[in-house]
Amino acid sequence: MGIRIISTGYYVPDKILTNKDLEKMVDTSDEWITQRTGIKERRIASKEQASSDLAYEASKKALEKAGLSPKDIDFIIVATVTPDYSFPSTGCVLQAKLNAREIMALDISAGCSGFLYALALGRGLLYSVPQFNYGLIVGVETLSKIIDWEDRSTCVLFGDGAGAVVIGRHNPDKIKSVYLGGDGRIGDLLILPAGGSKNPASIETVKNRMHYVKMEGREVFKNAVRMMQYSAIKVLELAGLKPDDISWLVLHQANIRIIEATRERLGISKEKVYINIDKYGNTSAASIPIALAEMDEKGLLKEGDIVVMVAFGAGFTWGGIVLEW
């Protein structure tokens, strides 16, 4: 017994924030952002939109494409670093919005690798719990809510969005290999310092702007390049495949230079790498499922295609999954 991705769905907010818009907000330029990141614009959630709202829209599309009702789903896993609340989980909020049954629902926090972690966990649930037949896996972020719009080194990078997949039992298994890793020793390189039990919200934490993302850009970049490349090679080895076997390489959309470095290390052509960072920026856990859903919508994914998904994110976390479409 194995599993497969049955359907996909994605949602991005209506508001578009371009590099030209950012030129009016901070000391930056369209040329600088484009050359260093590959980003031209990103989507921004409204004040009224929480992560669960974006997740709901993406989930509805995925369920409709699967021909399933929310009541058919046996569990929900939401990958996010921008939950609606510390508790209840965004998974439970989404369960209520979908009017699903009283099923298992939870969040995981694995940064930009979150969707891959969640998909691997969902696979494990379908393997180990006989009564589970279908799972809903969502990657969602409203990073605009935790970005310091006065910090030009971070505010140009991130965007909001959600991607969802429905997974179900299938024989043979369409997931060919999984590799996941992490190193908390370098977690301080990318962190939201306040709001948790270490630094609870206070006048001082707000005054010191500790509720915004803090990042050591150069060190994050170096580690991301190294571990994205390693994860891609490792997950292919685990699947018994070579780079020539890849139909599509779907990398976390963090930076065009990281994407290019990973592609070159694998020695595959640009035509096999899906890129949408120019439109959405870095949407963290939503990045890979949005890309998958766009590819699915465009008819790019054909039966039998070998798709390699790789990510690196806060934690630090990293990993890869090889699946056959």
C-alpha cells in the first residue's frame, strides 16, 4: 500500500505589492531586488485575512478537484509559521471553516520546509492508521503580518499565499523517497524573537521590534545553498534515481540564485525547473504547494512524471521528496 497526491489547489490574495511600490517605502530599487532575488512582486493579505482564510480557499479548490467533500477527509495538517493563534491550531480553525467531521487536525512549524514535513507526516498516517483514507495537507503563510516594513533586507523577500493537496491511498506508492533533516544549532540565523515563552509579548518586546522576522541574510543564503543541493542529491539516491530521471525540479522559491545553484549542481536544464518567485516572492511553507498547483492547473504535470521537491527553512530544516505524478 502506498499513497498519491490526488489533487491540488492554491490561493493568493488580490493585493499585489511590486518592487516599484517598495521603492517608495524603503531605500531599495527594482533592479537591486530583481538581480539579487529574482522577485518582481508579491501578494499581500488584507488586514481582515488570517492564514486560515487563505488555507480555506486553497483547500476548497483541492477538494473540489478531488471530487471529495470536507466530510470525506480523515485528517488535516497545516504547515505554517504564521498561525491564526498560538492556540487553537490553524488546522482546527480550518476544520471548522470547512465544516469537516470531528477529525484529527494540527499545525506543524518547520519554516519553508513545512509542506514537505507535513506531506511526509500525512504519508505516515495513511500507512499506519487503517481507518484513514484521505488527508488534507496545507502550506500557508501570511508573512506580511510579521515583516518589519522598515527593514529593507527582509521586507522585499516575502509574500502571502496558500497551497493545498489532497492525499489518498494508492498502489503502487507514488512517493518514491523522503529525506528530512534539521539543525537547531543555527536557528538564531532566522528567527521571530518574541511572542513565545522565551520572550513573551511586553511593552519592551514591542518597543524593540522583536515581533518581526530577524535574519542574517548571508549566513542563511550559504546554508540554504549547501543543504538544498545536498537534499536534492540525497533524496534522488534514496529513490534509486539520477538527475537525468527528473521530469520537474520544484524547489522552494526563496531566491533565484539558490534555485540556479541547485539546478547547476544537479546538471539539469532550466526547462525542467519550475519558477514562480517573480510573482509571489518567498511564501515559506506555501511555496512548493502553490508551485505544484500552478503546474497542475497549466497541465504541465503528466502521468508518470518524476517530480523532485526540495526545501530549506527556519529551524533550520531541510528536505526533499521524490514523487511520481
